[in-house]
Amino acid sequence: MSERLLKTSLVRMTYLAAAYLLLPLFVLYWLWRAASKPVYRDHLSQRFGFNYPEFSRSSIWIHAVSVGEVQASIPLVKSLLNEFPERDVIVSTVTPTGAERVRTLFAGKVHHCYIPYESPGAVRRFFDAVKPSLALIMETELWPNLFHECEERNVPLVLVSARISVKSVSRYQFLLPLFRKALSHGIIIAAQTQADEERFLSLGAEPQRTSVMGNIKFDVDCPVNLRADGAALRKKSFGDRPVWVAGSTHEGEEEIILQAHQILMQSLPDALLVLVPRHPERFSVVRGLLDKHGLRVSERSTNQICSAESQVFLGDTMGELLLFYAASDVAFVGGSLVPIGGHNMLEPAMLGLPIITGPHVFNAQDIADLFIDDGAAVLVDNAVELAETVCNLLTNSAERTAIGGRGEQLLRRNRGALRRLLTLLLPLVNAAKERR
């Protein structure tokens, strides 16, 4: 046995041993989550490889970890449903919020399940039930046993809008023996950028199977009635007040945003903040924070009338962030004033809103750089800068229009990744038919 093969075998054996040794902790963790938060009881057995939907025919499987990846998969899922109506489409997630988003977005047109724990038995049970003829992993999720099972069953595996940061390369180098065979022979990598392509190639990816496809997030379509629904919500609840929305916010970030809003109200007393926390389990915590700041609040979940005295409108519902964007003048995209990595700038850009972001945008650094360099987003570092920027945009309609217009144009210029991806996928699906 060659030294490389020996190393690969040893690393895989170590990984499998670790997976089995950590299984009891994994079980205890999910039982604790289920006991503390009922939402985690949803199909709990699937996390251990049981009770998956059984398919009589082969399926197309898409893995999207959480809400962000599910949102990014929308144009892909819709295209697959149109192109391959004879196939079942299943979307797996890790988080319950991701699961809820799948159900809301696709309303029974696709199946949902939770990804199993990385033990060989759980993974085999997942594949036996789902029968994937094609596996699509959104962005870059590395699951050694899932990838290995794809190899064993000759299931084409595509990393969609694949990205890899400079910091991640060294970590993947350590795990490389687990992926070397798949990288060099099995995995098809549809990289977001040339830099991502070069990093995958440096890890041993097969050049003939690695190409720059772009980011399918840019191919998102504005829902037909979204602008009208946003206008209706604004007329009913906000009137002609200046409105800014802080979307997908996190712990520690709301405090900065509320400080900024209190500074803003010194110049614009009638300004309204639409505050939309990222995770539903934090809605009550954020409500308490608003009370602590002495702010007058209306809550979306209770259908309270947003009176002229309301200073904050709390978006404490799921799946309505786009609606709130459509009812606002300015958008701050959360997860960026604290080191979360930032969230989706393309949603407010699609609506022509001027975008504000904090400095922590490493989850989609390339997109953030495009927007900032093109003048389609404004970067702020603290509450004072945030308040000043929001004030400037709310009082300067020409500036709002110019920044929002640049965002829409940037979005249009970068479309096309979905078309290129579907061109790649068509022969893979047809090949799977022939194998059957």
C-alpha cells in the first residue's frame, strides 16, 4: 500500500471512530435541544437516520443548511421542478428555521427532511430511503460519509455556488485525505469565483470537473405581488413616515441598532425602525430589550396597529422579511455589526433599496465587496455611523434612488449562474436515467 493510501485509510478510520465515539454526545445534545425548545422535536428521529420519506423512484436531493442557503436555492429548486417534473425533489436542512422556510416557500411541491448524523449506518438509511440520483450541496458543506456514500452508489455530487475562504483552506488541507478521491474523481465543483476555483484546485480538485459558474443567488426573481403587498402594508401600518428596516439581526447587534435609532430620532422624531431578528427563539428576548430601552413597540405577531406613537415595529414572524423590505425606504442587513458573517444583500437590492452593512461580511465577502466597491452599499462600524447614514438616506431621496439603482444594476449584471448550472445538470440527470 502506498504512503498516500495508508494515510487516507488511517484518517478515514480515525474519522469513523470519532463519529461513533461522539454519537452518544450527539444524541444527548439533540435530546436536550428537543426538551428545551419544542421546535427541535420536529422529525427528531431523522437526525439519527430513521423515518425518512420513502421514495419509489429516484430523487434529486438538495442540501441547504439553514434559512440563507434555502433562500439561495429558490431559483434552482423552481427550475428543477420545471425541468424534471418526473422526479421527486427533496431539500434537507440542519435547522428547524430552514425546514420551516422550505415548507413555506414550496408548499408541498418538494419534500423536506433533516440531514442525518455522520455515522455510516445513518447515512446508508438516508440514501436507501431517499434514493438520490443527483446530489446538490449548496455552497460548501463538507460531509465525509455522505460524500463517500455518493461515491459508493455512483451518485453525481455537485457543489453549487461553491466557495472556500483563504482561512478555510488550511482546515480542509487537514481533512483532505477524506475528500481526495471524491475531489479528484467524483465531485463536480461549480465555483462562485475564480479565486474559489483556484483554492479548490489547490486542494486537488479535478480541473475538468471544476469551473466558475457564478452565484445562483443573483438569479433570484422578485415575487410577483411583493411590491404591491409591501406598499399595502406600508399604507396600512406605516403611512408616510420615514421607515428603515434592520433585517436578520443577532444578539449584541440589536443593542447597537437601538442606540442608532435613538440617535436618529433626535433628528427625525417620526422615523420608524422595523426590527426583524434572525431567529424566532429570540423574539421575546428582543421584545425585552426594546422595553429596557423604553421604546414604544408594535408587534407584527399580534397584528397591533402601528400608531404614530410607535417607534419600533417588531417583525416577530417568520418568512416576512422580504415583505418588510418592500415596505421600507432603507435596509440594514444584519449579522454584520457582530462577527456572524453577514446575511443576504441581494434581497433588498432586488427591491432597489439602498443597503447598509456592518464590517463583518465574511460569509459572502465577494458579494459584499462588489456592492461596496460599486457604491451599492454603505459600510458602517458603529451606532453613530449607522444613525448618520440612515438619516442621510431617509432625508435624501436622490441618494436613496442612486444607491438602490446601482444595486439593481449589479444584480442584473451578475445573473446567469443558474442557466450555466442547469446546462451542467441536464446530462447528469439523463445519465442517471440511462443507468436505471
